[in-house]
Amino acid sequence: MKDNKEGYMRITLSLLLFSLWVASAQAQVYKWTDDKGQVHFSDKPPATSQAPAKVETVNPGAQKRNSHLSTAPDSAAAQFVSSSSSDAIQFIVSLRQMLAEKNYTSLNLRLQALSRLREKDIRSERSEVAAYAAFRVIRENYLQQLNDWVNSSPVNVQPYMARANYYYAMAWASRGGNVSSETSDQQIQGMTSYAELARADLQRVIQRKADMLPAYALLIWTEKLLGNNEGSQQAFLQGIELQPASYTLYRNFIITQAPRWGGSYESMKAIAEAAVSEVNNNSLLAQIPGFILQEAGKDSRIANHYNDSLKYYDTALQLGDNDEALDGKGRTLYDKKEYSAAAQAHQRAITLYPYESSYYQQLAWSEYKREEYSAAGKAIRQACLLNPENEKYQNLRKDISLSLARKTYQKRSEMLPGAQVAAYEQALQLAPDNDEVYYYRALYYGHQGDWRNAEIDLKKAIELDPEDFDNYYQLDYALIRKNKDFAQIARYWLQYLELKPNDSKALLEIAGTYYHMKDKEKMRFYAQKSVDLGNVEAQQYLQ
């Protein structure tokens, strides 16, 4: 981080913290548009020489409050809002399942219930936003399911809102995660196409239901993605006029004003002050100024200034428990190799906001580094349920599964048989398609003298990876110990040699098998091939 930037940040952040503690719920925040069409927020009016025709005093506390509806919300939706991580994940999974089963009536009703909850209590808004984010599935053929839903319910806003989330996710996926200089024109074109589709659906939602908060929240970012800063600001202003105490709207917009998005810390500070003025109507808004500190924390972490980063995040957390601040703190602690503390930070983040899959992934990484494979496995399994298309999650899931199986085998002398079986079962639940887990469990069964189950697991391992020599080698041994079924052993080696005809070790093993079967002709045939490939050990069958 450059010295001048550090100095600027110290000044900005000290001013921020001071203003936070003295800001009142009726603080004056001014909004005006300059001659270039740029909307400004500030705690001071524009200079007289620069004053535009109209300057508004933003005092959201004086605006009309949301009416309280008497309609009882769907109990499942109410449970989702106040749920544990497992309940929250199950709710997300159930929404996708309803879509897959074309149960559109139940799907619409459940999402409508979340809207009613938000209208009754703005603090439940993030749960509604998270429910629609469930449809951010990065898979092109997923679109047909969403189109079918739209066509079946053309007057409802819910399917359009869900499809907009899909388009938004596909826009980011099309762009990729590289910096602009490393992003191709084709990627940008793909991103733009999907973002425009998302914008169109969000506009349809707003036309049908003007107070649909999740639409404004997503439109802030969609317009930003399209490079339309004015449109992003307009989405925020329209949304905040209807939902003046919305944490999500302030949160989304203040992040778009960060320097890395072309904004400034001064812009962020003015928005934070506007949010604090509404804190009496939503206590979560007291945390909005913390996003400025979080930006500083990210900058410091990227620059490997970990202690500075932690100071920023800890100061942000003094404003209230914030899941994103905890996430940033956890990532910094992870980079410092303080894995236990990192895990605690991400566990707290999950408790506050159980819908974000990356929190579970980060928790899994920390537990993995601590060699707490059971805890890591539980966390990554939850991440995969929330985001099943994420390849990084799936790879980590397999790595954790294999590490758990290896650790269990290595510590077999220290573990009771029942505990070992449970550990292998857990590893297979994580990665039922991992041949190496079956391989290690087969070794366990072999040590127990259970050759029947060892045979079953090794055959499953071969089914999953028919080109792994070790699977066949251990099956050879298991079948000998079980009943000396050399004919079956020979069949499996022949199966392997169809795939790897020049494996000298396999040729040696099948020569030995035919030796036990007293088939000297085949024994010599395969032994000679092994010797020709350089395996001198096979010469014993040629004498």
C-alpha cells in the first residue's frame, strides 16, 4: 500500500469513527445533482457558487414508514428468516427442488411470504434477498427451468426476480475473475449480454411491484456491471425512497462507491452518514460505516499488512457484529496461519448470515489446515449444498474426504474399530465418487480380516478408477486371502491390461496368477512381455 494512501486512510477513518459516534438519527444529509448529472451525498450543502437549482435534505426518518400487514406469513418462510444454518440451507435447497418439480404455486407462495415478512420488519430483508440468490446457478441449461416458471406465472414477479438473479450470476461467470486488462472482449460481451437480460427482468419486476426491494438491490449492481453509474445511483435512490431503512440498499450502494469501483472514501462516508440517520428504524444501519473500514482491511490484507488489516476489521466490528467484517477478519487470520481464530471468525459469520456459501468454504479451509477433517467436511458439504456448481468447492470436498480417510488409516492403531468405520462413512458421504476412500477402507477391512468387505470396496474403487494399479493389486491380495480365486484375479488383471497393456508390473502379477493356476504357457507369455519391458523380476517365471 502506498504511503500517501495510508496517510489518507488514517485521516478518513478517524473522521469516520468520530462522526459515527456523534451522528444522530436526525442528522442532516444533503443530496444534489451537478451539471454533469452526477448525484452527490454530503453532510454539507454545496458551495453557493456551485449550488444547483435543487438541493434536497435527506432525512429518511421523516418519510412514511412501511405499513404492517396483518396477513400471517408462511411458517416455513418465518423459520427461514430466524433459522439455524442447517434450516437455512434446507430452505434454499427446497426452493430449487420446487423449481425442478415445477411446483410453481408453492414456490410463488413461499417467496411471497418472505416479502410480507420484510414489509412487516425491514430487518428480515436479507433473508428475502438470499432466497432469490438461490437461483444463481451457473449452468446454462438451468435457464429452461426458469423460463418454464416465468411462462406458467407471467403475472407474478417471483419468477422474473429469480431469473434476473440467474442472469446476474451468469454475467459474472462470463466475465471471469481477472482484472480488466486480462479480460477478453468476448468475456466482456458475454457479461454485458447477461447483465442486460438481468436489467430487463428487474425492470419488469419493478413495473409490476414498485416496492420490491430485492429488485432495487440487484439493479444497483447490475447497472454498475454495465458501467452505468447513473443507473446504479438511480436504483439506489428509488429503492431508498420506498424502503428508507434498508440495510441491503445502503450496503450494496456504499460498496459500489469504493475506490476499487471508481468511487472514493469521501463518497462512502457521505452514504454512511445517511444510513446512520435512519438507525432508529433499523439498528443494522449502524454497521454501514464499517464498510469503509472493511475496504481498508481488504487493501491491507492484499498488501500483506495483516496486523493493520485486523485493526480495521476489529474497529468495524465495534459498530456491531457484521458477517462480512467477520469474513474479512477470518481471511486475514487464515493468511496469518492462525487457523483456529480464523475458524471462529467464520463460524460467527455463519451464525449471523447462514446463506453465504463462501463462509462455509473458508471455515472448511481453516478446519482442514487444523487437520480437523470432520469439521471441515461438515462445512464444505454445506457450502456445496448452497452452491453445488462451484468446482472449487467440489475439489475441496474431495481433498477433505481423502485426507480424512488417510488420517483414519494412519491412526488405525489409536482408534477403536467403530470410530474408524464412522470416519470412513463420513469420508464417503463427502465424496462417494472418490476411489481412494474405498481403497483405504478396504485396507482397514483387510487389517480386520474382513476380506469379503475388502473385496467389495476394492471392486468399487476399480469401478470408479479402472486405471489405478494399486486397486487391482490390493484386490489380488484380498481375493487370495479370501478364497484363492485365481480365475477372478486373472480376469481383473486382464481388464487392467486392456487399458494399460505396457504396464510391466501388471504383466508380472498376471504371470504369477497363471503360475498358481498351473497354466505355464500363459505364465511364460506374460512374463516374457514383462521382461521385454525391463522388469527383470519376471525372469523367475521363465526359468
